[in-house]
Amino acid sequence: MTSTTLVNPPQHLDTDRLHLRLPRRDDAPAMFAAYAQDAEVTRCLTWRPHKSIEETYAILDLISKLWRDGEAFSYAITLKGNDSIIGMITLHPDGFKVSLGYVLARPHWSKGYMTEAVRAVTDWLLRQPDIYRVFATCDVDNPASAKVMEKAGMKYEGLLRRYTIHPNISDEPRDCLMYAVVR
């Protein structure tokens, strides 16, 4: 298990337009319909589209276990006033640094929601006394994700060659862009 310093992340965070909360098992139908089975949404992610809602239930069970074990902390992203999940953002702590991963349903792209979510979790993380670095990567062919990180205040740090397998593009490791914010 990775050494973490996030002992008590908040169970929810709010922004002007979003409510980030703990994912629940009953989010599975909305999650599956909104993005988990969407090949375009998952194209540049590290997981394949879900083939069935049972797969989505299993992932939500795993997300809950990882939170309880302090290994990763996922937030369901919802619009304020509507509790239906439109995406997710996950914090992966590793000592003094935390990496982020995120996904957003296609109808909600290009509205600034993910930038808002990334900024909210990054701001919270950097207020924690033991966190000095928040970072994320994206596939070189995912300029929309790079734009999210830049707009959220992260700085481009470089190209990571053959860094991550994005199985919906290739079974071989792909080049990725690294972005981070530090204090």
C-alpha cells in the first residue's frame, strides 16, 4: 500500500456550479448511462468502457473500498440542484504528492465543469500541510484534458515518453503530457 497523508479528506466539496460527493452504489445506472459505457469518453482513459451495469456496480464497490482503505479518494461530480452523477474525479495520494484522474460525460464537455472540479480539489489539497504537489497526466492526443489542467492552474512540465497504456487507443504505452501545481 502506498504511503498516504490524506487522513480525512472531506466527504464533499462545493463549487459555484458543482457538488462533489462520495460516490454511492445507487449511482451505477446514471454512471453507466452517462459515461462508463461511452467509447468516446473513455478513449484516452486507462480503463475500457463498461460492457454491463454489473461492471459499474463492481467499480463503485471498489471505489468505496479504496476510500475506506485510504488508497484513493473518488468524488462523484454532480450539478448543484441535481444529484445525478455526470463525472468523477479521483485523488491518488503518494506521500507529499497527489495525482488526479477524471472523467466527464460528453453532454457536459466544454462547459468548464471539469476545470472547476480540478481547481476545487487542487485548492483543498494544497491547503493540507503535508501536500506539496498535485499533478495529472493526459495522452498526447487529448488536448481537451491538457486545457483543463492549464485552466485549473497547473503548469506543463513535460512529455513523458511511453508512460501510460490507454487500452482504447493501443496496447502499448503511450506518450503523455505532465502538468502540476506545487506550493
